[in-house]
Amino acid sequence: MRVDQRLIAEMIEPRSRVLDVGSGDGALIEHLFRTRACDARGIEINMQDVTQSVAHGLPVMHGDADHDLAYYPDDTFDYVVLQRTLQAVERPREVLRQMLRIGRHVIVSFPNFGYWKLRLQLLTSGRMPMTAVWNTPWYITPNIHPCTIRDFLALCEEEGYVIERWLAIDEGGAKAPWRRSIRLANIFGEQAMFMLHKGSASIR
Amino acid sequence: MDCSTSSNVPGEGYCHQAVHLEEGMALECGVHIAPLEIAYRTYGKLSQARDNAILICHALTGDQYVAEPHPFTGKPGWWSRMVGPGLPIDTDRFFVICSNVLGGCMGSTGPRSICAETGKPWATEFPPITMHDIVAAQAKLIDHLGVGRLFAVIGGSMGGMQVTTWAADFPERVFAAMPIATSPFHSAQNIAFNEVSRQAIFADPQWHDGHYRDFDAIPARGLAVARMMAHITYLSEEALSRKFGRRVRRDGATAQPAASSPSLFGEMFEVESYLRHQGSTFVRRFDANSYLTITRAMDYFDLAAEHDGDLASPFRSSETRFCVVSFSSDWLFPTSQSRLLVRALNRAGANVSFVEIDSDRGHDAFLLDEPDFDRTITGFLNGAAEHAGLKAGQI
């Protein structure tokens, strides 16, 4: 399991109901079931990963964040998790809304487009940056909605979401030390992780 | 079933293992049918805790001989590649039950049974039945076998309709449910196919308004055509092309003798020969009235309609673990219909896995060698067994 998945797992209360959107090989939901006795389920778009997960005994269904969250009733889950995929969905704002509708808490991680190396590459080469995290050329990238940490914060504010926790993480998924300052995190954090819940204003 | 009669009607006179329930059962249509006979087979051993029973529901023309040679055809059981010792549905571990559906012709009460009131076979007078009736009859068998909660109910095609019905009608008796290559309702297209099948039977001169037995006849031609047509819907264009292409048979009894004049049907495409074979073997084991009764039960199946259009409604507060499986090239029960079921289960907050197996072999893929499908069944059952607290390995 990746280091950032371990960080996510630590945020989740034992015995809670969890939906992992984009569950991949199912590592997180298996970990949550085995070590935290959670009722953890997954949605995954890659059929090979789905088959592998189900063949491993995990409750995973084929589907995707853009089209399948709408079918869950309000507050079905204690936590809804979206790992490293927000930038790749068709409608990030709508996906966040759906996640916060069906879950009490949302844990979302994404690669930070404000990371200094990306800024520097764009500034010096004048071309779209390429790094270990942003590793596909613009014409085939699945990452169609890149954002920076500050962009994400602005969206949360607009939508009235309350940020319970946030942290910057490095490429390997370990916690980065930029916890005090969003501005610094937005420069030096390669990825970001947020835990949100609906603010009273956004409860309609 | 009267086991002593000797007759040339297929299946007549063979004594299938069955439970006989004198009190019978009330059908959804209001008719009380008695006595009730449910033919079944079991494999493996029921555990002390009676917690390892799996019910397998067969498809339209299947039967209870799921994992052993068929007594009439001698062919291997229809799912013998899936059910048996060490196989995905492991009879070393699970107690597997498979029954012939109500309305069937392999020993369960159906149109061939004797109507108590008239003393004659029901034939076309057999009351219309539904998936709920079929499942309620199975529940009586399960009671008889002393099983309270089934560890799993598994079935493909019409078997999947039964699985879904089990989960809706008896949620507390189904720990895990696996509806495969199926749909929560029978589509207009599928009703249309069934209607063509039925019309083929009606058009046979040997049909005799369904009382063909009185004339010591069977509408073999009509039933064979029905089967041929239906069989096409079980395959896919890719599968037919791969298997037969445009190859022609020029040998054998079907080819014309060296004729002086060319003949329109002097040669036969392999696909034609294959379908004729499918048709002719089918009539030896299946009864036309059963075909009509069961296809009608499928046509009436529409779980959402019974709940004011809300398919989620029968599954709310269900504790059952679901695993829905579809096949990419299945055009009879396409993935989109499985997805409707999955989304309804999501709306109900049920625990559901959903896999579309990539295969080019059409609807029949669920009966064929598909390694990903085998892994899915094994994994889902293992995962469910862990949650059910079943002991691992052999019992």
C-alpha cells in the first residue's frame, strides 16, 4: 500500500462505512476491512482492476466518479475517498458535490499543479511541464482538470465546504513539512490531501 | 411423478429425485396447486451449522443436473465446469442444491404433471406461473432440506432472475447473491424472441392445441425451430463467425446425391447444420408446454413494476452481499440491464460488486470457459464466506 494510502487510512475511524472512488487494486479497502473492521467498498473504472479486486473477495463495482455517485442515497457513507483522481474526472465540482452528498466526510488527494518544479519548467522551457507525477504529454493526458492547492481552497470556499484537515505530501506519498502555510505548501507540496465536510451554509 | 409408466415421451417414466409436498402451494395467479413435486439434486455435504448451502438456479432450458451427467442425454452437467470438487463452486466446501423449476419437465410439477381435479395432465391448462412462484417453490425445498439461510444463491440468465427474486422475497435467507448475465426485467426484444419461439410451436401440425400427448405426438418441428431461433440469441456474431464462418458442408446425409440439376439446398452451411442439430437434440429432452409456461414466466418478470417503478425498493435494508456479472458481447441480457440492477442496489445502499467480463461469446459465455469469470466467482464466494464466518477450506 502506498504511503499516502496509509495516511488516508489513519484518518478513518474504525468500523465506519467507506466508499473508495477509484479503488484501483483495492489495497485501501482491503486494509480498512482487515485492520479497521470497516465496511469498505470500491468503485473502479479499470475493468482489470475490478475483476482482480472482486476475485480477491473485495466488494468493488465497475463504474466511475462522474456517472455512478449520483445513484447513492444521501449520507450512505461515513467517508468517501477519492485518491489522486480529482484532476482526471470530467466535472470535478460536481464529483465533489456528490461525494459530500453521499458521505459525511470526504477525503480527497490530488497532484498540486502549483508545485515549484512545474512552475519552473513552464517558466524556463515554455512547454507543458513533465514530472514523475505529471508524466503524460498534454495531448493524451487523462489529467484534464489540473489545479493548485490554492485553486482547490478557493473552490471549497465557494461551495461552503469545511476543511477538517489538510496536508501536503511528496512524490512518494509521505507527509511534507508545509503544514503551517498554504502558500508554501502550494509551492513545495507535490501533492495535497484534504478532509472536508459540508458547512452549515452548504447544507441545502 | 409416476415412475412406473413406460412411454416414448422424452423423460417420461424416469424417476427423478424429488420432494413431494401434499399440501402444495398457492400461486400468484390465485390457483392452489397440489400436490407439489420439486425435483432436485444436491452435491457436497451440509455442514453441522447448516451454513454452507448454495442454491444454483438454472436457466430457461436447464435442469437440476448441474454437475453430473444428464440421465437422458448422457452429456456432462450443464455447469460441471463450475460446480464440483476444487472448482469455483467447490463441493468439497459447499453444499450445492439445484432444483428443476416449477413448470419444468425434469420431475418438478409442470404442464406434464397430472392435474388432481381432472386426473389428466395439465398440458396447456397449467396455471401461469411467475418468478415469485418458482422461487417460493424452491423455498419449500430449502425448508424441507433443513436449511434456514442460504450462504449463496447463484444463477445465470433466467437463473439470475430467480437470484434477484430470492434476494427481494427472502432477504434474510440469502447471505450472498450472484445474478449473472441477467436483467431486472424482461425486455421487449426478449419478449419478442420468446413470442417467435412460441409461434413456431403453435404452428406445428403436431401441436394439437397443446394436447399433443393425447395423440401420442410431440410438436418436435416447432419446438426445434423455437430452439434454433433462441440459440442464435445466446451467441454473438463474432462467436458464430469464428466457429462456422461461411464454411459449407458437402458431405453426409444432408447433401444431395450427385444430381443432374443444381439444387437450391444442395449444400448446407455449417451454421445451419449446427442449428438443426441443436434443435433436434433439444426436443428429445424438453417439453413444449413447459417451454411455453417458463418463457411466459420470464416475460412477466419486472421487479421494478411491482414496486411502483422503484427497483431499489425491494432491496432497502437488505444485508445481502451482491455480485452482479455481465458479459461484454451479451446482447440478450446486455450489460446496460445489469447496470440498472447495480444502480438500484446502490440506491438501496446494498453491498454490491459488479464486473463486466470481456468476452466475445455472447450470452452463453456464462456457461463457457472464461477464466476471469471463474476467478470472480471464486473470489466473491471466498470474500462472502469470510464475512459469513464460514470456515476456510474443506468442511
